[in-house]
Amino acid sequence: MQDRFMPPLLHALARSSSAKAWRLRAIASAMALLVGSSVHAATLLPDQTARASSPPGDMQGTSVQPTRLESAGALNNEYRSQQLVFSPKGDRFAHVHDRGLELWQTQPLKRLTSVQETSGLGIRQVQFNPHGQLNYIDGRRHAWVTSDLQRGLGGKADLISPDGRYAVRTGLREGEDGFAPQFYNATSDVYDLLEQRSVCQFPAIGWVTNAAFTANWFAVQLAITGPQPPKPLALCEMATGRALIMPFGDARTITPTLDPQGRWLMVHASGSRLLGLSDWQESKLFALPLAQSAFAKNPNNEPYPCAELPCGQPAPKPVAALPEAKPVVSPDGTWLAVWGNDQTVRLHKSPDMQQVALLAHGPYHGSINQSTGGRRAVFSANSRWMGLQAGRQLYRLDLQNNPLRLQELTPPAGDFELQGISSDGQYWLLLHHLGPQLPLQGVLWRATP
């Protein structure tokens, strides 16, 4: 098409007057743009979609016709909703509110059981293990609801592993919950709930909300009360009981990410130099399990805590590029999603961390409620689907499609926060805020074809 129309047009342009040439030049530019757009739109990008700044419905990599999202029922609770979590099969979900927890059936929507929090500190870290048992922490104690709705209450815990076998206990003292320090000033440990023994012990650790936990590994930054500087990363391998302290120079913040399959550890470190006038950040990737040489005893006369625990700097795994920030990782460890600063989300594939897609989403519209909104990425339990929220925009991504393409959904009216997507990609859990005088409400939604 370009070869058939452009030569005569250019010939006429060359022989025309200046005014006529200007009109023909405009026609030629428009036709060239039309031809280029047609050719570009007809070309499928291999495993990648390009960024665009046009409205969401017209963006390359985004479906033109939004999928309708319809309410499948509100949970009708007079208390403020806080969290919603799907079971692995998506046939159940947990609803956490400010007075306790409820377990619901997805279809038909039905409440199966409810649990009142007993500590006065609230319920947190709610998750299903692969067998459908619901584990959670009530105050600072491990509790659970089995798949046949039997309840249980265990010992002290600040964090539970995804399979529910291990607990992280912080701020412990000798003799409390059977804790016996294995070295001087050990105050925190990873505890095997099945065998009832301490697996790994550390000095005081930092906020457990920033920790990384899988079925086999645990990583967390040590607390601000620890050595000055740095604030090292503590790593525990549950299968062997090996504990390692990894210093990161003058880093002040260390954020670990663990592969759910136990293949790698990613660390994002940041800090300041030159008396706080220069900020810096870096990312490193380590192959797991770490070599035995990484557990050398107190190299170079490192100060406490390396004098008490193995301390070393394992060699990082070479990769072309790493995600710029802590990624959201799929349950099977295959996909890593990272938000960009340019209305995009980047998808990386593990274990090589290769970026395979750059997907553009719509801009924010209007003011966003501080308790909702923002940007969130969630994966289904089977790692087939990903849900994305960008302000008041909502998208679905089928990770088995090639090329990857965002599918826009019509969001509910008012402010909302994406919480989960089911393993069939049909059901969505949202926290919905209908008004300033109304409590945040948990809602189940269903995407229609």
C-alpha cells in the first residue's frame, strides 16, 4: 500500500507550489502515519507489549472492549473490612474485619464459620496453606481453621511460613515457650511447629512485615538495635538449620525477596553516603542454596554478630538486569511484576529475571481515597492469572497468553482496593469504600465474558 500511493504523491509534492506543497505534505504525513500504524498494529510482539500514552481502551497491549464486572454479593458486616484472601482452589475465601475473621464459600456465596479475635491486638497474616487450611496470627499466637472447619490455637508467633509449619518468634527470653538461646544475646528464632524445636536463631530482627518467608527459607533485616552499621540480612535454611548473617556495607534498608521454589534470593539495599547527602541503592541476586563457603566463620574479624554466627558475602549470581524495586512474585515463582513510574507494569521471568513484557495501563482519574486506591498486583493461587489495580483502573492478565495483554475491566463505583483473583480468573475480592461515613466493605465480584 505504501509503495502504491507514496511515489505519485511525492512526485506531485515536488512539482507543486509552496501552498499546494504544504497541503500535499500534510496529506503525505497523515498517510505515512496511517500506513505505519496499520503495519505496526498487525505485527504481534513476541512475549512483549509496547508502552503507549493513549486512553486505556486504545492502548496497545490492552483489550479494546472492557470486561464487565458484576457484584456477586457484599459480606454485609457492620465492622470495617481489612483483608480478603482466596483459598488455593478459589472455592473459599477469608474475610478479616476489625473484630475477627470469617470463612466464606465463594459459589454460592455463604458464610461457613466465624472466629472472634481474642488478644485485643487484631488478626493478621491470614493465608491458606496448599491443603486448604487457613492459618493466621491472633495477636501474637498462631491459630488455624482446618478444611473441615475445625479450629486450633497454638503457641507464640509473629510470622508463619506459607505451609504453616514454621513460625518466627521475636523478642523472646530464655525459658519462654521453650526457647533456649544457642549463643549470646539470641532473642529471635525460626521455630518448627511440627517437631517443636528451634531451627535457626538470631539477634533481634527488624519488622517482620518486611521479611521474606517460603517453605524452606527465611530472610529478614536485623533490628535497629543491632550492630551499627550495617544492618545485616539474616538468612535461615530450615532444612539444614544453617543461619547466616550477610552484611551489606553501609546499607540502612535491606529488602529481601525469596523464590517460592527456593532457587534464588534477591536483595534490594539502599542507604546514604557523604554524611547523608548522597543516596544510593543496589540490587543483588544469589543462587540458592548458598555454597558452603558462604558460611565461613567470622571472616576478617567482623564485629558482632558475625563473631557468634557464620557471616559472609556469597557471590551474587550474574544477570543482565534486575527489577528496580521489590517485585510481586507469583506463587510458583515464575513471574515477577514490578510497577514502573511511567504508567506501566514490567513482567520478569524467573530464574533468569529476563523482562518479557512492558504493559501500559491507564492514568489515575480523580482523587483516590487514602485507605484504598493506589497500585496493586495480585496473582491467583495457581499462578495462571494476575489482577492489576492502577488507581480506579482494573485489569486482568492471562499469563498463558502469547503475547501478554491486559484486559480492562469495568471497576465498581467509588473507591476500592484489589485483594485477590480466583484460580479460574472469574472471581475478584475487593475492599469497597462507598462513602466517608460508611465502613470499608468486603465484596465478591464476578467477571462476565
